[in-house]
Amino acid sequence: MTSWLLWLVVVFTIIAVGKGKQNVHQVCHPHDLRGLASFKAGVHVDTSSRLAKWVGDGCCSWEGIACNEKTGRVTEIRLPGFISTNDSVFQSQMRGLLSPSITLVSCLEIIDLGGLIGLTGRIPPSIGLRLPNLRKLYLYGNKFIGPVPDSIGKLSKLEELHLYENRLSGSLPSTLGNLKNLNQLLLYSNELAGVIPDSFTKLTNIVQIDLHSNILTGHIPERIGEMQVLEKLDLSKNLLTGKIPLSLANLNSISEMYLDTNHLEGEIPFPSSFGQLSSLSFLRLDDNHLTGRIPASFGNMISLQRVSLENNKFDGVIPSSLGNLSALTELYLSGNLLSGQIPESIGQLSQLIMFNVSHNQIQGPLPHELSSLQNLQTIDLSFNHLNLISFPKWLAQLPSLSRIYFAGCGIQGEIPDFLQATPNPIQELDLSSNHLTGSLPAWLGRLTQLYKLNFSRNSLVSRIPVSVTNLQYLGVLDLHSNKLSGPINNVFRIGNAFSDGSLTYVDLSDNYFSTGIVQAGVGSQTGIQYLNLSHNFLEGRVATTIGRLKSLQTLDLSCNKLGFNLPEALANVSSLEKLRLQKNHFTGRIPSGFLKLRKLKELDLSDNLLAGEIPAGKPFTDFPQSSYSGNKGLCGKPLAPCKVKGSTLVEEPLKPC
């Protein structure tokens, strides 16, 4: 009995002690409480309602706050924009000014205010002096302005710095090179300028550096290769100049390297020996000013999966060693000065799904070994010196191919019938700028997965077949500069897989079409953004249904025989940016409702039969005289002023030249 009572005493003693410990830290440290209260006061909108629950002085129990169990000091503020629940992910927002008093919470190890979209202000300049224990700082995805504080370089324990997708400006502090424990530096999508400090090469524990989409200038630091554990480097979309540092070849751990869209020049300096960059999987050097040949040693980087060298000035042949890259899935070489033939070894790339060598000086014939590319989905050989004469039938038999770009390849004759029965449905087909003759085949309607069709700049002679109405996923239709004739009705009668139709881009210009304009906006195709029917023989009236094309940005009906009044319904197309109606037979006044076209940037109504006063106000007063010339009855700014004769407006006669 005595032992039983003793046991109860021990149990109650433990419970009491536990409660006592809880009470020790029930009240927030005054500095922490003040700092958190100041942060809350600066936020005037919180869609998650988390801050509304911050009441009382027991801040350790507040949502998003964590404390040290021994000291009771706040160590974490976790209020990310994305909130995960069991069922979904919720995007929350906070709008307001970040209070600099947040640095009063001096024992913080983690600050996560990332992705809240609406936080503004500056990063507190004293952050590196007041928060010595900070390990992770996430302020990404907001609207912070001003510089990255120099004092951040004093955060000796900092491991992750995520400040991307803000409006930060100024230069990169050289003090960041002092952060020996830093492994992630993500500052992309800001307005940071100046050079990349050489001190960055001292970040020996850095795993990921992402500075893309800023306005950084100068050279890439020569000693960047000293970052031996670096796995991802993204310096793309800046204004960097100079040569690619040779030391990059020493980055043994690198798997992703993006240096594209800069002003880099010179030759590719890597790999200089076998085994270098053996872990590199993704490489983008496109959109620079690089010259020379593609190194044959590229074939030694056997981990490469995606390579983009397009839009540079590389010359010479495509090295056959690329056939050794057995893991390669995407190869972009377009927009260079490459010559010679496509090497047979490319056929060994069994994992290749994208091959783009367009806009070069590649010569034919095509190696039959390409027929081994069983996983190839997209091929673009456009605008080379191939002179194929005929479309290679074996290419159309590739089991995975769905996107075919053979523009400007010298193909002659009719559109090949075997394209109607490919193993994989064609989604994109571009045979423009060739020497195709004959008609648009009726079997086009069988390509029911087709999204893009471009047969422009050929010599096709026929009508648009009724079967095109089956192409309910067609988004881009480009048939301009042929000898096509008849009505264009069928284009606007294409079936509706989507609520406003599938078409977004239609160019039927420079043909012999005569009727069908009245069908524009009649059917389900009301999502068209670009419509060019210029340089045809279209007659009659433009129906009011054209006002149903609510997404239209460019409308070009110039150089036809269209007449009657301008369609007032166009005033409802508020998205319109370019309107070209010149060289037709339009009569009457310019509808005053056109003043609602506030986004209009280009207008040409010249050489019609329009009369009356040009509607006064923007955007019409912003356009030059040439937009209205050749209409003898038009007057008013920017043309000569209208004369009032009785109750009739009369154009001021032009002075002789």
C-alpha cells in the first residue's frame, strides 16, 4: 500500500513539474512580442487569417511561430504563401509593409515569408547585425524593393537565401562571399545590376546559384570553377559579356548550367580533357555571340540530356561524337552557321525526342540512320541547304514523331499522301517556303490532332476543303502566299473542342479568295487573336458578327474589294491593337464607337471612300495623316480641319504640292 501511494506522489510530482515548465514560457519575450506585433501591424490584408489568431502574449502558441523549448525565444516565423492541406494547396496573400522591427526577434533561425505576393518595403538593413542565428531566409515572391543589404554577409550561419521574384535593385554585395555555410543563393527575377563579385567564388559550400533574369553586367568570375560542390548554375537572361571561363570545366558536381541569353563571346572552352563535367545533364548556351566549332570533346560529357546552342555563330560541321551522348533527349542547334551533313551517328541517340538544326547551312542528303530514332517526337530541319526535292517517306514512319518542321527544304511536288497515315498523329506540320504544287488534300481532315498547319509560301492551287472543319484542335492556320481561291467559309466553321473555338492565329493573305468574310464570328471560332485576310479579292460587307471576336488583337483586311460602312461592331473588340483596312471600298463615316479601342497602336484606313470628320480623341488623334490619306471626304485632325457650311461639314481643300 505504501509503495502504491509513493508511486502516485511521483506521478503527480512529474505532472506538476511539467505544468510548471509550460508556465515558464507561456508569456512571450518582450522583444519577440514587440517584433511580431510590429510585423502584424504592417500587414493590412491576410487572406489566410493566420495573423488574426495572433492574440494575447503567448506567442509560442501562435500559428506559424516556433520557439526554443529551453529559452522560450522565438526561433521560427513560417508564414509561406502556399498552405498545404490534406486535400489541396491554397495560395494565400499578405499585403502590407515589412516592419524593420522584425529584427527585434533576435533569436530567429528561420524566416519564411515566401510567396505571399503582396509584401512590400525594404529588407531591413540591420538584418545581418540583429539576427546572428539566421539559417534560412525566404522572402521570395513578393514586392520588396531596394538593395540586398550588405549586412547579410555577416549571417555566418546562413544556409539558404531565397530573395527571387521581387523588385530588388542595386548591386550584389561582395559581402555575400563571406557566407561559408551558404548552399542556396536564389536571387533571380529581380532588377539587380552591376557585376558578379569575385568574392562569390569563396562560397565553397554553395550547391545552387540562380541569378537569372536580372540586368547583371561584366564577366563571369574567372575562378568560378573553385565551387567544387556546385550542382546548379543559372546566370541566364542578363547582360554578361566576355568569354566563358575555362575554370567551369572543373565543376565536377555540376548537373545544370544555364548561361543563355547574354552577350558572351568566344569559343566553348570545355571539356578540355576526358572526364570533365561528367555529371552535366542540362546545358544552355543559346542566344549569345559564341563562335568557333562545337568541340568534338562534347561527346565525352555522357550525362548530357538537354543541350541548347542555338542562336550563336557556331560554324563548321556537327561533330559525329555527339552520337556518344546516349542519354541525350533534346538537341537544339538552330540559328548558327553550321555546314556539312547531319552525321550518321545522330541515329544512335535512341533517347532523342527533340532535334532542331533549323536556320543553318546544312546540306543533304539526310542520313537514313535517322530512321532509327524511335523516340523522336519533334524534328526541325527548316531553312538549310538540304534541297530534298521530295519529303523522305521513312521519316513519316517514325513511331513517335508528331511535330514536323521542313520549311524551306526545297521540297517539290504535291503534299505527300503518306502523311495522312503516320504511326503517331501529327500535331504540328510546317512545309512552308517550299515548291509545293497541287491542291490542299481532302485527307487533311483526318489529322484530327492537328494544332498547327503551315503551308504558306508555296504554289498550292485549290479551295480550302470542307474536311478542315474536322480539325477541332487547330490553333494555327497559315496558308498565306499561295494561289488558293474560292470561299474562306470553312475556316470559320471548324468544330468546337473549346468554348470559344481552337483557332488563335489565321493567315490567309496573298491568295485569290473571294467570299466568306461574312462568316467571321458566326461559328464557334471566336477566340481568334490574329486574323490576316489581306491581298485577296474579298468582296461585300464585313458582317457585324466580327464583333464577336473578343480576343482579336490584329485584324488585316487590307487590299481587297470590301465595301459598305465600317462595321460598328468592331468597337466591341477592346483587345484590338492593329487594324489595317486600307485599299478597299469602305464608305461612310468612321464610327465614333471606335474611340473605345483604347489599345489600338496601329491604324490604316487609307485609300478608301470614307467621309466626314475623324472622331476627335484618342487613339485617333495619335495616328499620322498617312493612316487616313486617300479618303477624299475625310477631314479633321490629323487631316485638314473641317469647314462648316450651313449644317454640313466640308473638308478643307488641300493646297497643291
